[in-house]
Amino acid sequence: MADSEGNERSKQTAIINHAADEGDEKSLAEIQKAKNEGKELTKEEKLRLRKEKKQQKKGKKDDKGPTEKAPVKEKTANPPASSQPVTQNAAQKAPSAVSVPVSESTAPTDKSAKSKAELKAERRARQEAERASKQAKKEPGSQAPSSKSKAPPSELQPAVKRLPEHIQVDDPAVVRKLAKKLERQQKSGQGTSLNVSRVKIPLRSDYGYKVSLFSHLHQYSRKAPLTQQISIPATVIHPSIVRLGLQYSQGIVAGSNARSVALLHAFKQVIQDYSTPPNEELARDLVNKLKPYISFLNQCRPLSASMGNAIKYIKKEISNIPSQYKEEEAKKKLLSCVDSYVNEKITLAAKGISKYAIDKISDGDVILVYGCSSLVNHILCEAFEKQRKFRVIVVDSRPRLEGREALRRLVNRGIRCTYVLISAVSYVLPEVSKVFLGAHALLANGYVMSRVGTSQIALVAKAYNVPVLVCCETYKFCERVQTDSFVSNELDDPDDLIVTRKGKTHLADWQSETSLGLLNLVYDVTPPDFVDLVITELGMIPCTSVPVVLRVKNVDQ
Amino acid sequence: MELQAVLMAAGGGSRMMDLTYNTPKPLLPVGNRPLIWYPLNLLERAGFEEVIVITTKEVQKALSTDQRLKLDVKMKLNVECIQEDADMGTADALRHIQQKLKTDILVVSCDLITDVALHEVVDLFRAHNATLSMLMSKCTSSRRRVPVKKAEREQRDFVGVDSAGKRLLFMANEADLDEGLIIKKSVMRKHPRMHIRTGLLDAHLYCLKRSVVDFLVENKSISSLRGELVPFLVRKQFSKTSISRREEDHSDQSQKRKDATAALDEALLQLASERSCWNDHSGDMSEAYHGGRLRCYAHIMQEGTCYRVNTLTSYVEANRVAPKLFEEAAVHPSAVISERSQVGGDSIIGASCHIADKTSIKRSTIGASTIVKEKVKITNSIIMNSVTIEEGCNIQGSVICNNAVIGRGADIKYCLVGSGQRIEAEAERTNDVIVGSDQLMEI
């Protein structure tokens, strides 16, 4: 038995060598079949992988394209040159070829009654082979969802798109790649200028146990700020950006509008302090300079959709600066662009929205608001100025308790308010006539992304037939599509959920409890069926018209 | 540039004249390194590349010429000299160098030995846009017997912080108070919960805004940072016609050229804070920070080391603790230690020392070029550079300064032997301060 197996293996090695010489796709299938059996082959495979990796590294230094194909070529033994799609196809066929011989090989193996251990070994060998083939695929940039590496790739290969990296936090390889990317970004900003200072944006490490459903997201602790890892007189990152990042991570600047405005303010400081290096053009160099700052801010707190749109706008404006502009002129133009953006998209938009919204508020209304939305507060204050008679019910939720701030601002103006926690929403709703909600972002499929708890309020309001009006400026419209709150969200510091009463903290050492996880979600997603109207500065539109607005905006630009 | 570091090294060490009458305080050896090395190392580790050092000519000369002083810092030291007899306070010194100060400043004193994470102090300064941010530490009292001339009772400092422990609400020294603590009602209304602490050590590490320097230039009456400026700023947080108005005037004057842009920036910042749903307190109807423009914060270290070497007690304490802060070879490679001597693990031997046979050195610091002859027992002591200790001596809990000579068979317990002094053979001194006769009249 052993002899025959040994003979088989030697035969298989002969097949592989043969295949390497000839370069036939049929022999490829044989290789894959051979790979399924026996651990010795995986050792060879590992050796080959090591060689390939070395060659890939060399290849990266010289020329990315063709030399990278070389190891892939070696592996698949295909004819060279312009064969990238072919190699890709071959590589893709390889796992499908795997599934075929797998089914073939499992039949005889069942019949030959192999032990459980040997089956496990086969499976392991198969997985190693697939992982190896995937690694080779990753360089040419083909599609391989690494977060689903456990599932058989052959089934998912054709349909699955690559998940963005900020979502795959549970995969260590992706995290390492992100760290490298952050390092690379800083070097890329220098280009050909003479005094190159290596800027490294530190990677913030995750904190505490993450609930498994959200393990693909980052969870940071407020007690470990990112400034711990950078030098104190912030030279590599502009001081106003460091200050902004700190204010984001500590929650001093919170709320979609406030964050965007603060970001634009910081960018104004950066632009004012910027000076073009000798051989560079302002249009290109400034954009490169902004990249590490944006990475830094992202590490402090994930960027919001409004911030993302503001950044896109600024980058577009910078790259559209004509090259004959002198530095002073260019800077002045940029600063005025930023000011006009804030003015149009935030200040004037708020005015426009409140005009439309006030039409919807009639005397004797009881308006329910949730949390602290700067826009909704603005609307209510304006309505009160215009002598509308209404009262407000402010709904609040832990751990942020932002409703207290909304309550303070409304009461300061003289509006009659009631304050409840979200658990009392269904008791309070019978007397409510309208619900006004703010939004963090409006997604392209009409879903509303807002503070966690908003979807609950919308649901209960729908059940009581109370109209739900969402107020949102158009600059918060986002091209993303999401149907649930799991796939993309933000995890806040879990220690915020811990309550200390009379000096006693029961959850002080929650990390030592193995079966306990604390989850502090920040956003959730409300489906458009629960939202009756979206009030924007372009008018009052139904939720499903959001993609139309986006399309119109893109056409304009 | 965000912060400029200023190191105050011109102080005279008035509370330990016995040690400092010959050696200026920044050059006193602690763990065989000059005292000034510790704050410089702290700044270097934090990432500073340039430091402005305010010191006397003597110290500057010593730093640049003396090879024995291990000052291997990679930062650029921008040394500013002031006259030693000018009796300048720390605020006066800042006024002196105000031309060099272009951004917000971080003021450190040369006698600070600490391993604090500096970002804690600076983060408070940045995040809350504070005018002042300082470092304080919970004092640890030492129980050891140290050579003291007379009982030195420190005047207590009363520090009031808010319930979160970050915002400074009240600061006064016992010397300034007549009968009792007076706390204004406006402070109590805004911050109903205040913790007043007395056991805190002020580390003399301040982050100050640039406008404070301008204010100092205007008000020449303030001469000390610690004694006058800081309590003034803490008080002015809550006054109606606050310094912030005056600061605004200054900033307006200096920015008249960039008037429009500055105003627009301010407006943006104002808009951001209006739209932000954050408040630093809850329960009353006022906005974040109660609308005050001037804010003072303090970071109180709960654990870790923080020493200010300004008295003899703290000097001895620091000598014991400082070497543990930095991993360094306890025994300098160039020291010659004979085989039959016992050198304890927590002792530090400086360069070019000669330790003869049958000596026992425990928990002590021996400076450079010191000669220790046979059968000497040194415990819990600090021996500075170029000291000669003859045979058979027994030194316990003492401080022997530079160039001293201890005669044969002397028994020194808890004494302070001044610089260049000679102790005759077979002398027995306990709890004594042996200094030169010309120093005896210093009071």
C-alpha cells in the first residue's frame, strides 16, 4: 500500500514536471488533482511559492507588469506576453478545475475508505493550494474576497466584488496591507522634491472584544488617542489637522455639519500655510499633501459622507487650478472656493430647507425630534421666530445623550419641550403629529443613514401613522448603497456604555468576562418605506428620488 | 510649527544652597548625569527638534566645554544667556526672549525629572483650545532620613479641579491666603462640583498660548510664571472683563493685515462649534465652556515618577529613582572595580572610577573619577565627581560634593559634605552639614 502510494506520488511529480515543460491546460488539471493528495506536494508548492514571492519582489522593483506574470506563468505554465487575461482565466479555471477533480477524487477516496485524518489533510492541502493561487491572483489585481476565504471560492468567484479594505478588519493580511498603504502614502507625497521627510501615519490599534457580527469594523478606545504615536510638535502633520483629529476622536466636534465645517476650516489653515516646493506644481502637490492628512483623520474617526463629499470637492478644485496661476492667487482662489462651499451647501441650504419645512409646520403641532440634529434645531428655532405655535418632544438615547443638548438649545429659545428616552417612544407617539429627523447621509437607494435609534423611531411612527420628515442638505447625498446597518457602520468606544453610580461600576472589568461583549453602534439605516418626505434645499422630494438628485448633481459638475 | 520648547535653566537653587553654591543647579549630577539632561531627554523623546534654553553664562560655558558632562542630545539647543545677578523670574525670562517665540510654547523647568507621556498635557491644550495646560503629580512623601539643616516646611498649594479632574478652577498658595479659601460664587454656579487638593506637586511644565506671551510683554509687573501668572490666569477664567478681551485686541492688532481672512476663519470655527452637539457640562442652560474664551487645564499624573529637584530631600530621592527611569549600564565601562569589592545592583558607578578591594557599595551613586580606597563602606549615599575616600571610611546616607576628600577611618552619617571640603581622619559626623566657612553666613 505504501509502495503504491509512493509510486503514485512519484508519478504525480513526474506529471507536474511534464506540465511545467509543456504548458498544457489539461496537465494543469492534473496538477490540481495531484495537489489534492499528499502533504509532500504542498511542500513543493510552498517552495515554489517562496521562489515566486522572491521573484515578485524583484519584479516589483524593475517592472510590475510582465515580471509578475512570470511566476504566474511558471505556475500555470502558459505561453508568455499579453497573456494576463489568459493567465487570469487559467488561474480562475484552476479553482474550478479543483472542484472537478475534488468531486472526482472524493468518489474514489470514499471507496478506498481513507481515515478522517487523511481527509482533513486533503482538505488542508486543498485550502493551501487555493490560498496560494489567490495570492498570485492578488498581484494582478483580480477579484478575490479575502474575508470569505473559508468558503469555497469556486462558488463565489464569478459574482463577488472585492470588499473595500476598511471593512475587512478581521483579516490580518488586509490590516497589514492597510498599514503598508499608510506608510506608502506618506512617501508618495514627496515626489521628486529634494528634502524628503518620511511621514508615517501611525496605525491605531483596536480595543477590546468586538461582537462577531461587527468584527470587520474598527473599534478604538478614547483613552488611546492617535497623538500618542506622533511627535509632540506636529511637524509632519499640520497642527490644525492634529487638533481636528483630536477633537473628532474625543467627540468635541460631533455632528455631520460641524465635522464638515471644522474640516474645511482646517483645510483653509493648511492651504494658507502651504508653500509649493521648488519643482512641483501646486495643483498636484497640494492634493498629495492632503492625502496623509485625510488618512490621519480617518484613523482618528472614520470619515462621514459629508466630509467625503467636501474632500472630493476640494480635491477637484485644487486639481482644476490653471497652471499659470501664481501661488498667492491660487491660494486665494482656493480659500474663496472653500468659503463659498460652506456658504452655499451649509448656510444657505439650511435657510432654504427651513423655508420649506416651516410650510409643513402648522399651529398646534406636536413635533417629535430625535437626538441633536443641527439642521432640525435650526428649523424649529426659525419656525418659532415666525410665530408658529407648536411644542416639541425630544427623544434621547444612551450613551451619547445628545438630546440634552437639543433640549437646552430649544428651551433657550423659548420653545415648550418634553424630554423622554427612546424606550418611551411608543407611549408618547399617540400625541405626536409629525416627526422631524436629521440625517447623517442619504444613500443612493433611498435609505437614510442616521444616528442609531432613528430607524426605530421611524418604524414606530409608521405603525402609528405619523408622518416622518427627514431634513438633509444635498451635500450629504452619497453614492453608496446599503440595505442593512451591519455592512458599514462605526463602532464607538465600548467603555462609554459603562455606568458608574455612587462610585460603583459593575462592568469595570467587562473584558475578563469571556461571554460578554459591549457594542456601541453609532449609525443605523432607515428604509425609505418609513420615510414620507425628504426636505432638501432643492425642494421636498420622496426618498426614492435621491438617485435622481445625485445624477443631476454629477451632470452639473 | 506647533509648539516651541523653552527650558528654564537659570534658577539658582535657592532651597539647596549647600549643594549649589559651587555647582549651578542645572549641572548637579543625578544618577551621574547633569540635572539638565532629564528634561532635555523628555523633550527629545517627545519628538522636539529644537529647544530654547535660558540659562546663565556659566552653565552655557560648562555645557559646551566640559567633556565629562554627558549631554548626548540630538536636538538643537538654542541657548539664551541672562545675567546671573539680574534676578529674573521665569516670566521675565520669557519677556526677554519674546522675539524668538513665534508659536505656542511649552515651558519646562530644568529640575523636572519625569516619565510622563507629554501628549496627555498637550492634548488638553490642543483639543480644548486652552490658554494654559499644565502638569501636576500626586506627591509621594519620602520616609528616608536625609541631611537637612532645619525642618523645611513647604507652604501648601490649594488646587481646585472640576469633577472630571481636568479643568483648573482654583489655585492659590497658602502664603497668599489670609484666613481661608475664598471661592467666588460665579465659579460655584458654573462648576458646582469642585475637588480641592493639597498634596499635588506642580511639575512646572506649562503649555502657553502665544497671546499669553504678548500679555506678559504688556504687563511687566508679572515676574514669575508659577507664582503669579498661573493663579492670575486661573482667576481670569471666570472674570467678566477677562484677559481674553485684551488678547483679542492684541490679536486684532497683529493681524490687521490679514483682517478679512482671520475674521472668516473665526466665523467658520464659530459655525463649527455652534453646529456641534457637544457640551462639556450638563444640567444648566449655558453653552460649552460657559461661553468663556480663556480656559486652563491640568493633567494630574496618578502613577509614574515626577520629581522636582529643588530641595535636598528631593535631590536625594531623585538620585535614588532617576537611574531606574532609563536603562543604562549601572557601572560605567571605564570604571576600575577590583574583584573583591561588593557593588550592589542598584548602585551606579561613574566613568574612570577606582574602587579598591573589600569595599561595599550599596544603593549609592558614585560620580566620575572618584577614588574609593580599601575597606570602605558606602550605603545610600551620593558621591559626586573627583572625590577621594580614604581607607576604612563608613559613609551612610550622605551627600559628598565634588572634589571632597574624606580622611581615613571617617564615619559620616547623614551628612552633607560641601564641595572641596576635607574631612579629617577618624572624624565622626552625624547629621551635619560641612561646608566652607565663606558659606556659613548664607541665610
